[in-house]
Amino acid sequence: MFHDYYLRGVDRDTTRAALLAAGLTVEYTDADGVAQRAPADGVNLSSIGTIYQGGTWDADGNLITPPTAVPGWHVNMRLERELTVGETAALGSIVVTPEPGTPYRVWA
């Protein structure tokens, strides 16, 4: 059984910092000495980023009305377990509750 969570932070850096603080991502140095981040063991992340809604185009595909950005940086997370109390506290308000009725992206 999987546990899916929808996250929305203020921006990319804030969201990434919360995931790191919760221990859901880890930092490492790659072979070139560059700092990298990856999901922790058992954590699957799908980083969506900015979501846009609406917008209209004509029959030729020309933009008439631009889409509007939904506030925040969006990430979907899947675990084989529920979040711990400590992880939930570290993530704070970035966990979207209630879950969206029609998520932008879902796990297959």
C-alpha cells in the first residue's frame, strides 16, 4: 500500500529545504565534487514546479489569453508508509490538506 502526499511550498528552495529538514531527501557529493540532492530510501518524488491554469488559444495555436500560475512550487510524494510525526512537523504547512480533488499529476 502506498501513501501519496501533495506538497506545495512557497517556492522551489523553500520546498526543497523542507524535504531535506524532514530527512525525505539527502545531500551527497557527486564524482565531480558537486553537491546534489536525491530522495531518501523509500521516498519517490515527482517535482512538478509551477502549475498553470486556464489560457485560450485560437484554432492555429496562437495564444489569446495566457494561463495563470497557481501560487507555489508543487511536488508529489509517494511512500510505502505514512509520514512520521517528525517528518510531518518538518514539512509543516507544505502538505496540502485536504488532498486536491483533481491532482495535476498522479502516480501510475
